Amino acid sequence: MTSSSSPDASLVGDEPHPPDSKGFLGSISRVYDRLSTWRTGLGLPQPGNVENLQKEVKTTHLSNYMFDGARADLTKSLSMNPLFQVTHSFALGSQTLPASYNFAAIFANPKLFLQGGVDHDGNVNARLNHGWTPTNVTKAQGQFSSQAGHNMIQLEHDYQGRDYSLNLKAVNPWPADLTGIYIGGYLQSVTKNLALGFETLYQRPSPEMSETSTSYVAKYTGNDKNWIATAHLQPAGMLQASYWQKLSEKVDVAADLQVILAPTRRDALATLGAKYDLRLSTFRAQVDSTGKVSALLEQRFTPAFAFLVSGEIDHFKNAAKVGVGVMIESSSLTPEEMGMPPQP
């Protein structure tokens, strides 16, 4: 008598199974979580971005504040929350720039910043900053002119991680053939004091031509954040180094060195400056290796009125520049609308 044996249940469906994709992805996720936990334990600080590598030095020096001739900035605040103000700017008597008039307007709230302006020649400039989150900011700016070659559109996005920052920028991009200028920057904290990064520039003026160059940056911050040293190594043998230190609550000093070591050119420029913040005034002084000595005084007599005096002496060229300016602010808002305590 033959008995029919049923197949062993343990052998049913015993064909080899494909690898478990969820298990593979889970392993990657666990590795990433461990790395993230390890990086968090290091306590690395947020290093800022490559574009603002020398922000403190630029604030101390006169490069962005110097002017000559006469200027006046008249600002009127129409709203404080959200902020909305307009400005009329006049400039004349400059040795290097023609007389000009500019009208500008600013609108801002916690997530959006809008700025636009037009001058007497009809040139228009505009800027937009939108913060999607505190660490994600999209920026756009444009410059439009009737003169050929003076039009520009720039798109930019900033992302700030816990211990790194990423910046992507496109200047006059054209999607059809990808012409334009594209810039990417990355800055990473490697210790609590040292941050290293790079910035890559890709130029494509035409579909047949393209060029890529990369520069490297380093930033070292003191333990008490009272001093910062930076270095920026650019292509073709160009090096820029800077040092900034806060001597006291009212005094900042900064030094900048630019060196060109190209095969056809060897040059260097050293600049030393200081900034004094007094109770109602700010004084900046600067001297460089080309023999220029500059100074700027901004004196506020009231919160709504400031007087500016600037001067520069070029000892090697035996030349001098002097500038005088005023800044006047007015508002039709009540003290309560401006967030100030009511007057008795």
C-alpha cells in the first residue's frame, strides 16, 4: 500500500527572495543618523557663508562708505509693521561720478524684503529676499538700463545647515542654451574655530565657450569670537587675507592684504582701518600701502538727523577728496505706531 505524501510545507515557496530593499535603505538611514548624532555631539558652530567671509572687515573699513562731493538722503517712514519707507537721494560735486538723483522704496516683513529704485536716467534696480524658513532664503535682484550691456538679473539661494552653509547663484542665466554665470559656494566648520570651503565659478558666455575656476577659503574664529582671520586663495595666483578684532565694545580694527602673484604681474595692497562707535557718532579711519589716508565721521544730533563728513588724502599723487552729507528721516506715524512710548 502506497501512501501519498504531501509536499513539506517548509519547502513551499522556497525559491530565493530578492534582496529586501527596505532593509538596505534602513541601513543607510541608520548610518546617516549615527553620523548626524556624531556631528551634533561635536558642537560645531554655523560658519556663515562664503560671500560674507569678510563681513566684519568690510563693516570696519571705508570701502563701502567713502564718498566725495555733497550728498543728501531724505527718508520718510510710512509704516513700521510691515516696514514701508521711501528715500530721495541726491549727489553732486563728485570728482569721479556725475550728479545724480535716486528714488528708492523698501517694503519688509519677517519673511519678505522688497527694495526698488530708479535714478534720473531711468535706470531701474530691484531686489527681493524671501525666507521660506529661517535657514532657506531665496534672493533675486535685477538692474535694467537703456544702455546695452548694463542689464543684469541674478538669482540666488542660501541654505544654512547646523555647521555648514551652501550658496547657489546664477547671473543672467538663459535656460535655452545654459549661457550665463553660475556660482556655487560651500563652507563647512571642521572644528569649533576653523571653517574651510570653496567657491566654484562656471562661465558660459556662448554655447561654444565655457570656463570653470575654483577658489578656496578658510576662516578661523577666536574662542571668544572677538577676532576673526580669513584667507581666500583665488585662481591665477591671487590671495586675499584679512584680520578683524574687537578691542572693546566701541573699537574695532581690521587689516586686509591682497597679493597678486601672476606670471605677468606681481603686486600687493595692504589696508589697515579702525572704527570707533561713540554714543551719538561713528568714526572710521583707514590707511593703505598706496599712500591714501581716509576718514569718515557720522554724527547724529537727533535720531532723525545725521551729518556726515568724509575726506581722503593721496600722498603719492598729491590729491585730496572731501565729502559732506546729511541724512534726514521723517515719519507721519504717531509714537505708538512706531513702537515708541507715548510722549507726555
